Amino acid sequence: MTTFEGSYLGATDKISPLAIMECKICWTPYDPAEGDDVRQIDPGTPFVALPDDWSCPNCSAPPEQFLVREDPGAPEVAETAFLNECTKALAADFTEIWNAKMKDVPIVNKLLHVQAVGFRMHEGRPLGVLISPWFMNLIQLPGKDETWDDLTPGEKELIAFPSGAYEFIHNTREQTGGYKACSLFSPMGDFNTQAQAVDVGKAVMQALFDEANRAETDRSADIRSAREAELAALEETDEPQLDDTPTRRKVITGGIAAGTDG
């Protein structure tokens, strides 16, 4: 892989495929949109994808002598880096809980592990699904210039998306800081594999931004009322609750729509 020096200390993960580089010896640019006719490099070839023996077409300086002149894709690179940082801390935080407190709890599903799925930026904040052996939650984290450390644990908030409004509960963790969670499944006994849980998590993220699901989510008050009545009846009779096998349709219409606790 082609490397360079100077800009970002040569960190290739700091530049995007659109980065325009410039030779610091003769100031000849390399624009990926144009490629390099001299070396028969096709247009659309990022600087970091150039052959190892590529050199400046004007002065033959090696790629290590190139600097970043401009990078139209820099915001996307910064966004990806921020998402990776946030999700890494989130997963580490709940993996610690799993190892320290939850492994011997009867309700956990030991076929699963902690994983952040489908995280993306939404209105300047990371949003995605967190899977663990004991729950699956839709998680919203604070934006780059925000801090939610003053959130009151247990406080509830409705957050609107194209498919409807969903109930999130505020919480804080040592590594993660403040975050907001919408419960999808708990416990996780109906999932047979991690891949199945990931598939459902991805389906949630897709459905969340699909306006076609709004008709279902508009029934959230009725769904919650019915759900609370069912739970109250179970408490009175001490009968165990039986959940259906999780499906994409159930998640889309009955899980996140109602904002239930599983």
C-alpha cells in the first residue's frame, strides 16, 4: 500500500479516497479523479491504492514525499472515525459488564456476545443497535461536541424518526458516558446465533427510517396499553411469559413501535 509522510504523520486512515496529494519536491499533484496517464493509472484510483513502485510523474519522487493538498472526503473520514471511537467504547463498556456481572445470570444467552450493529450518524449523533447476551437496544449517543453526563438515569424521552416516535430511557456508564436506549428484546433466549441477532439489528436500522412503517408506529399507545395489561395479568397469575421467535416484522411493528422492554 502506498504511504506518504508529513500530513497526519503519514496515517493513511486519515485521508479519504478523494484526497488530492501533492509532491513536496516539485509540487506536482496527484488527483484520483484524473489518475496518472504517464503510469497508466486509471481515473478513480485513490492515492493509497497506487502501486508500490509508483513515483511522481514529474520528478520521480517516491510517494512518501507527497503531502495532502486538499481532501473533499475528509468530513466522511472524520465521521467514520468518530463512529468507530464511540461504538468501540460502547462495546467495551458492556463487554466489561458481561464478564464481571452477567455471565452467571440465568437469563443470559451464552450463544451471543456484545456487538454494535448498524451505527450511523443521525442529526449529528451516533445511532445504532447494541446486541448483548441479555438485551438488544436501539442506542443513541451524544454528538461530537456534546456531553450527556448529566442525564438522569430512568428518565424517559420520545424521539422521532421517519417511521414514528419511540420511547428512549436515559442512562450513564463510566466508559460510554450518557446515552439513550430504546429496548427491543430482553431477554435474548429466542436467538439461536449471533448472526440472527445481527440480522434483526440491521433490519431495525433499515425499518427505523422507512416512512412506510409509520402507520404501525402510530398505534404505539394502543400497543403499549395492551402490553401493560398483559404484563399485569401475568403478575397476578404468576404464569411465565412466552415470547414468539423474533422476526423482522415483529421488530418493526411490535418491538420498537411500542418501545417495550421485551
